[in-house]
Amino acid sequence: MQIALAYKGLEFEKIYVALEKLENRKRPFLAINPYGKVPVLKDGDFILSESVAILRYLEEKYPDTPKMFPSDLETKAILNQMAGQCETEFCFPGSILYFAKRFVPEEKWDLKRMKDSSKKIQKHLAILNQKLEGKEFLTENKFGFLEVLYAPFLANIGYMEVELPENVKSWIDRVLEQGFVKEGLKKDS
Ligand SMILES: N[C@@H](CCC(=O)N[C@@H](CS)C(=O)NCC(=O)O)C(=O)O
């Protein structure tokens, strides 16, 4: 979400929710998102969670800022397909590894679940590698919505115990070197 805000040049205030202290699983955060997940956007009195919903909202609310979505129907449909695959095949298994390694003592790791997650990500990266053949970015060959969605996880790819296929590796470097990605990923505490 912060990357999208930076990409669109929108001003925002970050409020850090300390996942390592489980602040997201307690009140007052649970009153904001009962599922205990970040990110959450607060725009005036309007509160919204779920990254994809937030990015769509920002795109529609601020039409005069740089666009993240293509306008062509089929290109947008493929983007939606890939956004779903990004969430289920990459972000979700990625968060299993990330949270275990960041916040759970090693003796409590569910090694089978972690290994299965790594395998799932590896398969996803092989498919992504084919899609990236001869391309710099995933949609219309320019930085866009999918890169915004992937970026926070790409920045933590080291936790995922995977080998990076060549096209994926250069795409990750390309995504992470964008100024607004650096800006959006800046730690707030
Ligand atoms: N589908 C949600 C997933 C959000 C999500 O899993 N957030 C993670 C951080 S990346 C989280 O808040 N995890 C805390 C927890 O599960 O306790 C989205 O895209 O916003």
C-alpha cells in the first residue's frame, strides 16, 4: 500500500503496527480490522483493508495520478488472474515462512509446512520466469499494479528458501531499484 501511495505521489502518514508484539491481534487494531491483518488504509473516516481493494480504491479515487492498471479489457483480466495467483501461490506461502522466521522461535517451526510453502513458491517463480521472458515488467512491459503487489514480498525473498530463476532475479532487482518502491518500503520505526 505504501508503495502505491508513493508511486501515485500521494501524501500519507504511516502508523506502525508492531506485528512482533502482536499489536495486530489486540484492540484497538482489531476494531479496525477484525482479521488482524495489515495493511489498512484510513482515508478520512473511510477504513479499508486488503491490499488489492486498497490499490483499486486509490486508482479510482485519484485518476489524475500515475496509473497502476491497464485499460484494455483482456490485459486487465489477465492482471486480475495474476493478482489472484500472486496472493495464493506467492504471498500466502511467503508469509508463512516470513512470520515463522521473524517471529517464532526455531524449535516451534512447522518444518513440513515451511518446506511445502517453499516448494509452492519455487513452482510459482518458474511460471513467472516464463512470463518474464524478454520483458522488463509483467503488464504491458511497464511497472504497474502487479509489481506493487509483489514488491513487499520480493524485498523479503531471502526468507523463502528458493532459487531465483534468471528472469525473475533481474525483475526483482528492477522492481526494488525503483525510487517509489524504496520510499514505500522505508521502515517507519
Ligand atoms: N490478503 C491480505 C493479506 C494481509 C496479510 O497477510 N498481512 C500480513 C502482513 S504481510 C499480516 O498482517 N500478518 C499478521 C498476522 O497474520 O498475524 C492483503 O493482501 O492485504
